[in-house]
Amino acid sequence: MHSPDQDRPSGDAEDARGAAREAAAGRWFGVLAMLYVGFIAAATLSVGTGEVSLSKGLRKLAQFHLALTSQVETMHDLRDIATNILLFMPLGALMAARLGRTRLRWKSWWLTLGVFVSLAVEIAQAFTDRSPDPVDLVTNGGGYVLGFLLVWGAVRRFDFDPALILGLSRAEADATVRTLRGALFIYVCGYMVLLLVPFDLTVSLTRIHAKLLATGQEPRILLDPLYHLRAGDDGVLDLLYATIGIMPAAALKAHIDARRGRASLAAVLWLCTVLATSLELAQVFIVSRTVDIANVVLAPLGALLGWALARGWERLRGMPLVKDESTTRIRVYALVLVALGYVVILAVLAWAPYRFETDLDVVVRKLREDSNWVPFRLHFEQHSLPAIRDLLEETAQFVPLGLIIHLLAVQLGLARRKVLILLLAAGTSAVVDAGLELSQGFCIGRVVDITDVIVAAVGGLVGAALLALLVERRRDHSAPPSGPD
């Protein structure tokens, strides 16, 4: 009699497939590590205008031990220390991921690879217009070890599976949750390192009090959440980075909760607020860092945005967060979220460098006198390559929006009305860009141009048409060949 257990793969066969998947993931992470080493070389071996020669490079190497003595006796540039640690952390994480769960050990000669890579970089720098630095050797190696140990800790504590990140492992529910928890651990620790380097700690109440009463150009403890709004473009970018920095932690936490069947916004808000508050309190004891209350205030906003992105992604993948929710409704909801997110990206690009005019009389005068309401007038007057490039870039920016509108129209039952879909894509793109153009009236240094609205409509039309062509080609290839009866 045939037993159902005979159809199941044996334990040895399953272990063999798991080992093969882990080996494949290791090869991919090895390739990524080599590419990252190339990035490090490109970033650190740039040659300037100084004199470069073989004899000069050998002389630099001969004086390396002298540089070691002088650097230890003096305080090195804290910015260089922080940069070196952060530069080599991803390399250590990639090498640990390459080893995989079965071969990863914290007592391994792979842990010293960062020192050898850093040594090779420092030797190569001797033959450029830069000089080898022993402090760089130590801090580069330290960053590599830190990244390596972060992944090791995630594997040992949370059973983090690097192969699952690349989609090369079986995505079982429990394994996915454990890997997401490990990824959250790695990101939170990496984010902490980013905000706390170069770890120049102090417990001296005198120095902490001096930070509070700093009289330089920028205070060391910012208790005014609106300080950055009065600091110009750099201040606005600081607020943007603070919001973006908390979003991945919120998205990972939301994914974990969704996989467990409890999509709680309150838990995400609590995690991100506690994380931001803890990091700002820790920076009180870092001499070279600035404590900023605005980061705590913006943490709930970053948490909300990260949670919304995770929720939209889960819906896009067809994972209903509410029972009896139709697949069509899920996809419509997800596509609307994607469209709104892309419009936000377009707004961020359109409003740069984020200097705004608050006087309505000035804005009205700008719209009436300094704006272009004649299509293509400015571009035809210039007759230059930058003018053509500007038209192409504006068109390309709205191609993705046209694709999204086409997908949304299909989900709403308009698949057969192709002309209507093209009109909807072009019209929606034109309306979105019209709003962005009018908003640029409030942006100092930006010009309102009706040409951009027309070009945006063309971009949306192109995006919708491209998707229509791809769908038709797929249908033609998937259709069975007709043969004789």
C-alpha cells in the first residue's frame, strides 16, 4: 500500500537542499562583499593633484611606524574615526552573511579579514597623494569586526537566516519572523552606532554642563524642536534624515507583527519613540555629539510612515490584515498607497532645496510675472543640451506614475478600455504636476513652467502604453500555438 509519507522528502534530502541554498546565498554575499571592497577602494584611493611616485610611496611606508607613535600621542580627527568605522561595518556584515548560519563562528580567522583589507588600502594609499594612517588601520578593522559580530549576534540570538534575505531559503512563517527579528536587531544596533560614533564617552558633569551651555555657533543640546526650521536648508535636511532613519525600524516591527497576526500601530509607535529617546539620552554622554529633542518629536512620524509602508507592502503581496478582505480590494489599496508614496517622492524632488516664501503677495507676483505660461518657450529659446535633458528627465519622472495608474485601472475593471486608461494616466500625471508646479510658487529659486505639466502628461501616457505593450507581448508568448485540427 502506498503511504503518504513516501511522497514527503526525507530528512537527508531536505538537509541537502538546505545546504545547497545556503551555499548559493554564500556565493551571492561573497560577490556583494567583493563589490563593496571595490567601493572602498574607489572611495579611499582617489588621486588628487599631488606628486605621486614609487620612491615617495616607499618612503611613506618606511615612516609608517613613526606615524603610529605620533598618532597615538595625539587626538585623531573624530570625524575620520567615525567615517572609518561606518565604512567597514557593511563589509563585516556581508562576510558574516557569506559564511551562513552553519559556518559562522565568532572565533574565526574571517574576523581578521577587515584588518588585511584595511592594510592593503593603507599600503595602496602610500602610492597616491595620500598617506597611510595607522589610526585608520585600527578603526577600519574595528568597524569590520563590529559589523561581523552584529550578524553573528543576530544568527545566534534570533536564528537569523541570511539566505532568506535573498529569497534562497524556504520562507516558512516561523523562519521569516525570526529573520525579521534578526534584521531589526541588526538595524537598531547599526543605527545606534551611526548616532554614537566615535564613542568619545564622558561621565564628567562639568563637561556635560558645558555642552548644555555651549556658546558656539551651534548648541550641543537642542531643547527647541523648532530650531532646525530656523536654521535654513541644512536644518530641514536634518529633520528629514531623522524621520527617514527611524522608518526602517518601524517597517520591520510592523512586518513582524503582521506575520504574527497582530498589526498594532501602538506597538510600532512605542518602539520607535523609546528608541529615539534612548539614543538622544545616550548622546548626552558623547562629547562630540549633539542632543536634539526634535529627533524624539519626529520619531512618531517616522514610525507612522514606516508602518504605513509595511502595511501597504503586505497588502500588495496579498496578505490581508483583516479577515474576509477581498484580493482586489487589497491590491487597489496597495496601489493607491504606492501612487501616493511616489507623489511624495516627486514633491521632495520638486521642492528642493526647501527654501520657502511665506509672503503671499510675493508668491502672486511670481506667478503673474516670473512664471512661464507659454509651452516650451524657455526650452526653445535656449537650444541647448541641458534643455533637452530637462525635458527627458521630467518625462521619465512620470513614467512610473503612468504604470501605477494603468495597474490601478485594471484592478478597477477597466482592462478592456485601453484608450480610457491612457487618458487617465496622462490626465492624472498632468493634474499631479500642475499641483507641484503651483506649489513651486512658494519655493525660492524655483520657476513655475506650464511646459512641465505637458511633459508630465506625456510621461504618464508613455508609462501606461509601455505596460500595455508588455502585457500584450506576455499574452502572445503565453498563448498556445495553433496547430492543424
